[in-house]
Amino acid sequence: MDSRNDMSGSVTGPLIQARDVAFTEPAPVALAGLPPVDLFAGRAAALDALAQSLRPSQDPAASPPVVLSVVTGLAGVGKTTLAVRAAHDAVAAGWFPGGVLFIDLQGYDERARLTPDVALSTFLRALGVHAEHIPDERAGREALYRSKLAELPPALVVLDNASSADQVRPLLPGTRTHRVLVTSRDTPGDLMGARLLDLNVLDPAEAVSLLDGAVRAARPEDDRVVADPEAAAELVRLCGHLPLALSIVAATLVADPDQPLDALVAALGEASTRLGELSFGDSPRVRAAFDLSYHRLTPAAARLFRLLSLNPGRQVGVAAASALADLPPREAEKLLTSLRRAHMIEAGEPRGWFRWHDLLRLYAKERVAADEPAAERERAVVRLLDHYAEATRRADARRNPAHEISREALAWFDVEHPTLVDAVLVADREGHPERALRLAFLLTGFLFYRRHWDDCRMLYAFALETAKRIGDRAAEAQAVHRLARLGRDTRHRQEARRWYREFLALSRESGDRPGTAQALHNLGSIARRARELHAAQEYYDEALDLYRELGDWRGEADILFNLGTVARERRRHGSAYEYYTAAMRLATEHADRLREARVSVSRGILSRRLHDHEMARHWWREAIRRYEELGRDDMVRSVRKRLAKLPPTSPTAPASPPSESPPPIPPQSPQIPPESHPQSPPHLPSG
């Protein structure tokens, strides 16, 4: 049924198209992605240095501007906070009218590290490129990315948490009008022309100022830091002057407004002595601050903190945390809020989600390994995987009258998407291949709807390998079916044909008659689009018989519709009319407005081909009425464009709708380029 030939985006100049063209809405542009600024203190010299490198050149004849600036330093030293603050200041100054692209490359998390391919895809979407126009290969993505940037006025690209030049280089613009700001724990010596800023720990005065500001942000009258300068100086020394450790210690002071500074100094000094000279990551002494805060948590909060590290994503929502800890959602939310107040986790995006600093996540992983029994870790992972599978099933089931995934469900999918993909791989790695396959297949509707082709390729190749490994032939067929659909939807015709033939063989072997019908259906559509109309007819005829035997009226209606299109393309207009009439009868019997609308469009096309403009006008108005009921504004506009191209209504034309009797078949059919029906939404049965 999926005989689409759609276009999206803006089009200029002449367009020659042999099939129907449905113009979709432009892809959303997201060029304001900077996260908010955290509490900031000091760093005046560093901010000024970044401002100098980001400021546009005032003299075109001067030396070329600095395009790439790299902020390096210890984990927890405040690189991201500094970069985000500098970026906000630059945007406020009007230096980047083209907007800001921001991405966390997660370079120091081996499992979550973003590849350049994924980062390029993310940026291209943010630049308004539809998913189907994103090239498969990296070279094509880089070229398109730089071409889109070249169309913009000066823009800023912020690449946070990069671990190597290989992560950065593909994301550099091709022109010198834009700027790039990178944060990294390492100094990327092979990025030629980069201006490097090595960020050190805060000096003592800046560290005390940050501590005081954090405490006063909660209670402006709280003067414990300034009232005891000696204890404050020792406290920031014990924190190694690191902003991350200072924020956690400040949270401890805020949580206990009666605690004197010297008591906290004693507690932190004891933790430092107990842990000796151990460093955490590459940040000396920060482990002591973590350890002190962790041991001050309630047992329930500490348990949730360490269990959260089992979640594969960078963010975790209340529902997932509830599943991990096997707690009611309200209780889990309260514990998450307490962890946030203790600065052990951070507020995520959107509201209701929480995320980690890299070092705290690593610390939590150590704690869960040390403090949580292996059996409970296993049970928590199973609860989490089952939660994600069930939540995905429920979200996919929430559809609007046009059977499209609801906006609320899409919003949830968009937030959880990276975590859900990672969860599939975690499930297999933790010894749960069946759960991995279930979640991978449940994600199909969303991944195809949002056209996340890279994830589709990875997940379904993984699913196929996993199914073969565990000997699950049914799952193997499902994976092959999805790979076939991927080839179809990305317009790789030969790839789609190969996979659908394999799916047909697997379906016949297992006696899966619905799968056999779907495979025949799609092979027919592939043949039709290749103008192999005789082969298409044979595939469709066999599929039609199967759908009727199965009592699948939707499949039957779609095959009749496609047979009508084949007949129309073969200029057998009487047969086309009969097929369309039968398809409309089924759609009307079942009150399927979407199929009624689609058949109405094609009946109008057939009428226009026979020069019966009044009948064409009637059917296209019927299509518009049905699409309006469904809220399909894109299709309403498409059909109205057809109406606008019809000759004006004759003054003698009847006012009532024209007869639906079969149209006369002219002795010689005019040589008109073949057309097809408009774009079908991705949720409809394949074909």
C-alpha cells in the first residue's frame, strides 16, 4: 500500500514529477539549544579570553579570526559551565544571529560516546533537514552539514565533552564566519589553528565566593561562609578548589542551616584521611566530597542513587527511577528531589527528568558494585527493562484519529529515545536477549515515524544477529521484515526487494500467512514503482487472495487500491474504476476516513485523466472534507493544489454531485504521465 513518492522541504524552480507529490511541513529548526547557566563565580580572565576568541572580527582586512576555541581541564573543574556562560554572553551581544548548535559528545563514557555520524545527524535535524534527506555515509553528511551552515549568518557550534580530535573534526564548519567552542579533558594537539584555554581549579578567593554564592542562593541571609573565613578557606582547600566538589559541599550546608563550617571541615577532613591519596578520575580529592555527601543521604536515597547508575541513558525519569528501586512513583520523585538538592544529580530536560555529572555517575557505579548485592542489581535491571518495554508499548498505542502517534507520546519518545536504544543493547549484554528483541521491535513505530534511520539500521541488524544466535525464527523474520521496510522507506529499492524476498521465504516456511501477504504486498509495490507492472499485478493478486482468506479488510482494501493504480498506469481505466470502487466500499463500510480520503484522491486523478473535470472536482472536495476531519492539513493543502489546476467550472455544470457511474473509456487513451496516490502516513500497513 505504501506507494509513496513524496517530497519535503522547500522547492524552487521547475519540478517534473511522474507521480503525485505531497509537500510536508518543513522540518523544525532548533538553533537555540544552549542549556541554562549554572551558578557562576570568578573566571573573569577565562571569560574574557573566550570572548576575545568568539567576538567577530571588526576589520575584514585583519588576520583571519579564530574559528576554533578549546577549553581543557580536569573533570569537575567547570569547563562546561564556563563554555555555556561564554556562549550565552556572546549570543546576548548579538554576535551569532545564525543561532547556536549545542551537543554533549559524552566522549569519556565508552558506552554512550557519540560518533561523528550521530552528531552530524543530530545537527542536520537541528538545521531543518528532513531525516530522509540525511545521507547514509559520513562524507555526504559532512558536506550537507557544511552547506547548511554556509547558508546561515554567523553561528556558534558548542561541542561539549569531546574526548578526541576525531570527534570534533567532522563537525567543524567549512567557512570562517562561524565559531566552534569545544570542551575536553585532554588537549587535542592535532586540531590545527585552535586557540587553547587550559582551565585550572579556582583560586582560593574565587572558590570561597562560589561557596558563599551557592549557600546564599538558598538563603540570602546565610552568612556562615563569610563569618568564618578560616574555616571557609580550609573547606575549599579540602575540596581541591573544584567547582563540582564545592557545589556538593554547599548543598550539604544548605540542607543543614545550623551546621557550623568547622564541623563540616572536620567531617570532610576525616573523609579525606580515610580515603588517603586516592583520586577520582583525574580530579584529586573530589572523591572525599562525594563520599561525605553519600554517607549523609538517607538509606533510601543512597540506595536510589546507586541504583540509578544501572540506567543506560544520560537522563532518568521518575517512572524509570520508580521501576529501578521498586518504589511508588511519588516516593521515587521525593527521593530524586532530595538527591538533586544534595547536588548528587542534576535537573534534566525537560522538567521531571534528572541527569548525572560524569564523575558522579562513575562514583555511583562504584557504590552500586560495592553496596548492592548482585541479585538485587539483576532484579533492578530486569524491572527497568520491563518498564521501558511496557512504557514504549503504551506510548506507541496512543494514537490520534489518523492513527498517528499522539503528541504526548512523541514528546516522551523524543526524551527517552537515546536511553531506549541503549536499553536494547544493555538487555542483551546483561543476558536478556528476549527482552532486547522485544524492546527493539516495540520501538519500530517511533523510529520509523521520526525517521531515525541510523538507529533502525543498527537495531535491526543487531536484532537479526541476536535472533539467529538464540535460534528464534519468528524474531528473525521480524528483524528481516523491519530491514525490508527500512530499505523501502529510505528508497533503497534493491535492498528492500532483497529483504522482502527473504521475509517472504521465512513467512512461507513458518506458515505465517499474514506475513506472506505483507511480503507479497510490498514486493508488488516495489515492482510497480520499478514499472514492472505485470509482476506487480501477480504479487498483488496473490496477496489479495490471502487477505480475503484471512478476513483482513484493511489489507484487502489497500491491495484493491494498489491494483487500481496498476490498472490506471496500464491505462485500463475501466478496471481502475472498478478496483477503486471496491476499495472505497470497504473503507466506507468500516468508516475508515483515511482510506476513504486516499481513494477519493485517486478517483479524482482517474476522472481528470478522462477529462471529466467535474467528477475530479467532486472527488477532490470529498478528499479535502475527510482530510479536514482527520486534521491532515498537509494533505488538505496538497489536494487543494490539484483543485486549483482544474479548469473553471462550466456555467452549465450541474450543481449536484456528479453521477458515480463508470466513466466512458475513450477509444484511444491520451498519453498522460502516470500518477499515483498521495503520501501515506508511516503507520499504515506496509505495501
